[in-house]
Amino acid sequence: MTSEAWQIQRKDQRARKRRLVLKQMKSNYFLYLFLLPAVVYLAIFAYAPMYGIQIAFKNFKPSKGITGSAWVGLKYFETFFNSPRFWTLLSNTLLISLYTLLAGFPMPIVLALMLNYIKSPKLKKFTQTVTYAPHFISLVVMVGMLNVFLSPRSGFVNTLITSLGGQSVFFMGSPDWFRHLYVWSGVWQSAGWGSIIYLAALSGVAPELHEAAIIDGANKFQRILSIDLPTIMPTMVILLIMNFGSVMNVGYEKVFLMQNNLNLTTSEVISTYTYKLGLQNAEYSYSTAIGLFNNVINFSLLLIVNRAARKLSGSSLW
């Protein structure tokens, strides 16, 4: 076959594929109509704002606009990397993120496995209600509860400590306590809600597998290891990849609400620093550069973890 004939054949194959795709889209057009609102939403609120990323490479002046501002290249990235606060911000962000991941990721799995083996329907519903409820508490109310409960003068925690002969502790003002309070209050608030997806995965386990395991003499722990965990493993891998993809995105709302001048050494993270620079100090280019650096790290981690998960477990996002 000559090269011209081969090229013609390739063009014909591509044309047939395009016709097949168009035919499938026409026959299932209603499914694409369902996707349209999500596509429009992402286009407006996720992709369109990417136009503003170029602010990180310019000396942005609101009066001149994005296109009229002077190009400065990597100036603001170099400023951030050479800043004495760079390593403090990076370490605080990573420590809180990894601590949250290590403490928070296994809890919904453990809770789902425990709920799955509760035989009493009433007890199961009551436990689910109690564990799901904290998810619906707003962050402002959550931090307000922490301030009230841990108050050095009137909080019941310090009241209990002093009644046992100890000394009152200013938990919210202590740098050593900040990470523990942030992480474990988050675990309490999100564990129940996060267990829902694992309970849904566990509901797909065939009862015959458990019946066969019981006949073979397997106890509950052995059944969990041999049946339940392998069943929910793909779900665990996907959620782990997604969590790693946002490991640098410590939500500034809760950190900012819990933050004060006394615990600033451990509570100042990249997201709060960006918020203060961009909105409070109006340093738009510098804050955009820091935010872009943060997102590039997240995207890189997502690619690395996704590839590793695909090789190790066969499950991945793509």
C-alpha cells in the first residue's frame, strides 16, 4: 500500500468515527442536555476565571486593567520564594493538611464498617443521625462552640481540668494546640457524612460471601479484611486521590476564624496569607502568584498520586 492510499484510508477511518460519534450524540441528545447545566457552570465559574491567572506575571493596576498592566515575569514568584515566611507558610500548610488526611481519611471507613455490622435498625438509625448532624453545623458556629467550650474562664473543659486539680489552659491561644483543635474538630464534623459513600459501597456486598465466610469459621474482623475492605477499596483509592489533589488547599475560612495573634506561628497558612495580601492589602499580583503556586503543587500531586494508584491498585480517576 502506498503512502497516499494509507493516508486516504486513515482519513476515511476518522470520518467514519466522527459520523458514529455524531450519530450516538443525536440518539442520546437528552443525556447531553442533562450535562449542559454542569458544563455551563464549569465554563463560567471554573474556566473563565483562568483568564486572570496572568495577573501573577504582571504588575497589575486596576486602573490599567489586566491587558494594560506591565509584564514582570516571575518577579512575584521569586519574591515569595525568597520571603522569610515562605518555609513557615509551606510547613504550616503541609503539616495541617497531612495531619487532617492521616486523622480524617480512615475515620469514615471505620465508622461505616461499624455501622454496617449493627444489627438493631433503631440503634443504627440513631447512630447515623448523631454522626451526620455535625456536618450541618456552619463553620462560624463550630468555631464559636470551640471558643465557648474551651474558654479559660467559663469553658466546661477548663472547669473540669481545674476541678481535678489542674491549671486552666488557653487552648485557642496556644500554638501547640491549634493543629489538634483544627483537625479533630473537623474529624468530628465530617466523619459521619463521609461514611455515607462507604456505606453505599458496602451495601453492594453479596450476602452469600458473608454466609460462606461464617460457615468457614471466619469472625467479623476476618470478614472485614477479606470481604468488606476489598469491596470498598476502589472507592477508597478514588477518594484518597482526590484528597491528595487538594492537600495544599487548607480552607482559609476555619483557619481564619480560629486564628489570633497568639497562635499565628502555627495557624498562618498559604490560603490565609493569600487572603490577607489580596483582599486586605490589595497586593493582587503577589497574592495571585502565591495562589497559582499553590494550585500547581496540588495539580502535580494529583497527577503523581493518580498514576501511582493506577499502577498499584488498578483504580484511578482517569
